[in-house]
Amino acid sequence: MKKEKILVVDDEEDILELVRYNLAREGYTVICAASGEEALNLAVSKQVDLIILDLMLPGIDGLEVARRLKQDSVTLDTPIVMLTAKGEEADIVTGLELGADDYVTKPFSPRILIARIKAVIRRRRGILEPVSEVLNIRELSIDTGRRHVTANGIQLDLTYTEFQVLYFLARRPGWVFTRSQIVDAVRGDDYPVTDRSVDVQIVGLRKKLGALGRYIETVRGVGYRFIET
């Protein structure tokens, strides 16, 4: 199987070389960038398969880079693994809200980083397998093959994570899921995330769904469920 092309973004030369060396040993094609501006240009021009993104960058920081990547049709679905210093929970949560697939804290173990990257790639390969299921729930339609969601005939602009959360809940209407179960289903059971980030995804979904946001019900003390009301 052809190995993926990975873009590594960090302004520290020693970290760039460390990550590049370990990825190359695994057979991946590696492209490096030392700034946010360079990262944005390379992500589009080289059409990379995954991006390892440092948050602390000169000029355009990592969070803004992620935001722009998720707004560009070319890089919208490109997985992002964020690099961050320990203790920056607010930045981590913001990154997850923007659609990042995982994060690794600094200082980090190259072996753990590689394992996380492989996990993200495995999940993404599974997601990219052809699927033809279309869920039609009253005024709501979820097309998993095209990754389109329409509400009252209007297509919604959902992030990758918002789509996954909505589909997971909607395919089992009436079932109550804890936040941990939602995270495990969307990201994989090795994904570290706070309960707050799940709540943020739900808030974003309800806002974009408008009146249909009532379909996602909060079960106090437990989690969420999808209901048809």
C-alpha cells in the first residue's frame, strides 16, 4: 500500500528533523515547513495526506492555520495532528473544535507520535471507504457517502467532527450515549479529550441545525441522544 505524504510544521529545526527522520523510517514521504504561511501554501500545492501542526508558530499561529485549512475545500478533510506544550488545555480544546484529529504534547516520544499518526490514518482510511447510506429523518438528510447534511433542503456547512457526531447519534435514535462513548466512536478509543470538547461540538451542531437542533437531547448526568420530535 502506498505510504502517505505528511506535512510537518514546526519552527524548531531540531524537532522538524526528529519528526522527519522518524516518519521517513516508517516509509512516509515527508515535507517540512517552518511557518504558518509556508504550511498553508504547501498543504494546498502538495496535496498532503496528513499534517502535523505545531501551535506556537511565528506569524500565523497553529490554531489560525488549522482554521484556514478547514475552510479551504482542498484541505478541508486533511487530518491534523496538533503538537502542543503540556498544560495548554484551552488551546487543545480550541484545536479539537476546529476539527483537529488528535494532539501530542511536548516533549513527546517519537514512538507515541508515530503510533498516533498511524491510528489517525487507519481511522481515515476506514472513513474514506465507499459508503452509500443516506439517513432521512423528517426534514433532515445525512448522506454518508458524499458527507452532506441538509436541513429543510438547505445544505449545512459542518466540520468533520460535527458530521461524525451527528451521524453517530442519528443512526441510533433514542439511544443515550455518554460523552466518552461519543469520543470513542468518532475518534477511536485511544483519543484523549475533555468532556467539554464534546459539549462544544453539540452546541455547534445545534446552532447549525437551527430548529432541528431539538433532535439532539441532553440527558442530564449521562450524555446525549438523538430524538425525533
